[in-house]
Amino acid sequence: METDKISVLVMDDEPMSAIIQATVNQLRQEGFEVDLAETMTQAIESYYQKFYDVFVLDIDMSHRPDKEEGDGIRVLRRFISLHNHHVQRCRHCAALV
């Protein structure tokens, strides 16, 4: 019997950095389903589209030219305000990096 893959949403303003690429590749090799968002807007759109078991959110989004995009803490607060029940069901709601 095949179990559902654990889904992970990674948000980082430098998605092509070596550390992010290595992290995403390793998670996928380990059998996780990984989606990558480069902005707060992309992360929130992804959040609306599917359920995630784990969020890995960049705490320093200073490489974004538009500071409005926010950081990992702001995104997590937004997730909680949008659908508190969704976050409460999450296995591991946040890993801020």
C-alpha cells in the first residue's frame, strides 16, 4: 500500500542558490513532494491550491527588490490568519531558515 507523500512548501528569495537546490533535491530524493515559491505572493497562492504538511520559510527575504513581499514570519502569520484550521492540522507548520 502506497502512502501519500509528505508535501513541503519551500519559500526562498534565492531559489537557485546552492543550499536551496541541494535541500530541494535531497527532500525529493527522500520521497517528499516539494514546491518552491520565490515570493510571498507565490507562497500564498500555493497554499490556497493544496495542503502542505511542512513549510520551510526564509526568514530573510532581503534579496527581494520589493520589500512588500515579506519574510517567513510574515508569511506564516498570513497563513494562520487565512486558514487557522489548516495550520492547526499541519504536521510541522514552520521551519524558518
